[in-house]
Amino acid sequence: MLRRLLVAVALLFVTAAPAAQAEPGVLLEQQPTTVFAGPFPAPVKAWHLLYRSTSATGAPNAVSGTLLVPQAPWLRGGPRPLITYAVGTHGLGDQCAPSNLLAHGIENESALLAQALTQGWAVVVTDYEGLGTPGTHTYAVGRSEGHAVLDAARAASRVTGAGLSPSGPVGVFGYSQGGQAAAWAAELQATYAPSVNVVGVAAGGVPADLNAVFASNDGGAAFGLVLGAATGFAAAYPDVPFTSILNDRGREAVNRVTLACTLELGAAAPFAHLQDFVTTPDPIHDPRWQARLTENYLGTVAPKAPVYLYHGTLDELIPFSVGAGLRDRWKALGARVTWQEFPLLEHIAGVSIGGPAAMTWLGTKF
């Protein structure tokens, strides 16, 4: 409770005129913290961070995160590598933020974090915009996520006592929502954060085409994710009509979604359709929706860094064709893409099997 109060107070200062003029990636606050692996404290140095980032519309914001640094010194020559880690769907409630889950030993991506830490690499985990900080989490909004991932790396290099270099090698990792965030970081890096020395990006299960993902999930078992994404887009883009067109069922469902973590979010409205929750027919094809979805369509800019892109062929949430389409668009633009498909794997198995391989690939770039 005290930490949330401190974050809220800090954010008030961020939105004040002097702090709002700070450069993206500026560290606003660092607090030593303890992270847990189950019931036991993890053997790492850790800090809770608050840093300046940028919204999807270009406005300054403040994002929180956690930096983890192995206790053993880095003795392999050059600066210690850093992974800027983008988690998959955690939900929209503040209690779902990775920083909170790490502090309570219940972060479900801890095995992949441990794989990086045991190599001696530092890891910074962003909470994304509005997750753990005031405001609604801009879930599924790739541009906001990409900014948060890149600025987490910039902020981590400024943490007193962490021993990280601003010029050190940086790897970007993410799957599902995190894959979207990592892929957007890859596309944005050259223009948004050129000083970040990104040497490789590993992105899996990427929702690169949100129109296609919506069409696949409308009426599906995990339709609650669609409601979450619509809520996230409405938070990021005030011009997108959503809350104003909700019916009574829609308002009740969105109220639940905004407080839900992963499982509750996915199960919020099984096999429902967006049309069941709104008063306007076919809202997704409203020109205002389509304009913002187009802004978050991946595959129009070639990443500067090499990319490891992977996808399960039986992914029931992000169609395999969506991942393959991103691969084709990036390759056509001249990007250096290593493509890995995992036959017969659905969405969760895709990260269980593909995630460790992707992290190993990142290690070849350090």
C-alpha cells in the first residue's frame, strides 16, 4: 500500500510541467526491493523503478518496473548485458503488475527470468503504462508497450548501484502481449531510442494484426481478452468510441475486466461476441477504430536489430498466419529474421517450449 502511494505521489510530480519535459527513459524514482522465487527471496539485487516514458499518442507518462541484477560481478569482459523483458498478458488490475507479483513470489514467467539471470545478465521488467500506476492499463496497444520496453532499458542503466552501462548490450524479450511489445520495441528503436544498444529481439506469439486477432477471438472461449483490448485502446485513444456505446451488460463486463488478472480476464465472457456488449452495430469497423488499429499494425518498419520470431502452429489465440505474416513483411523490408515455428503447439505451449530457445538465441548476440 505504501509503495502504491509513493508511486501515485511521484506520478503527480511527473505530470507537473518541469518533470513532463524530462527526456524519455529518465529515472524518476528507484527503491530497493526484495523479489521472491516462491516463498524464498531471490538471490539478486532488485529495485522498483518509476521512469519517464511516452504514451501511444506521444504524451509523457510514468511507467513502473523492476530491475533484477545478479549478485555476482560480471567478469566476462565489457558491460553486463541487459534483457528488457516484456511479460505476456497479466491483466488490467494494478495487483496484476509484474512488480507486485515478483514482490510476492507469484510471477508466472519467473523461470524465463531465472534463465537470463543465471547467465549473469541483468533483467528489467516493465509494468507497462497504467499497470501498477494510476490510470487504466493500455492493454494490447503496441506503441505504448514498445515505448515502455525501450525506456525501461534506458532507466535501468541509470540506476545507482546497479553497475549497468548506457552503452551495454541490450536484448529484448517477450511473448504474446510481450511479443507485441518486443516487436514494437524492435520497430521503434531506431527512431525512438537510438542510443539503446539493442543487439537482438526475441518475440513470440505476436499479435501483429489486431483485426485478424479480433476476428479469430470474437465468439471464442477467451473472448474476455477482446474486451480487455478494447478497454486498453479506449484508455490510450480518447477518440475511439467504446465506453459511450456500451450497453448494461457491456458496462458490467468492462468493470470486471478492468480489475481482472490473466485467468479472470480470459474467462470474463466465454464465447461471447463484441456485438453482445454494445449498442452500435459492428463498432470495430468504425473509421476511428480502424485508424488506431492501423497505427498498431506491425510489419511496416524493418527492425534495425536481428530478430528471432517464433509461433506455435496450433495457436488458438494468435493465429499462426498472423505470426507468419509478420515474418513475411519484415523479410520483404530487409530485416534479419530468424523464424522458428513449433508444430502442434498451442499458445501456452508455444512459450513453454519456445521461450527457453528464444532466450538462448538472445545469448548468442551478447
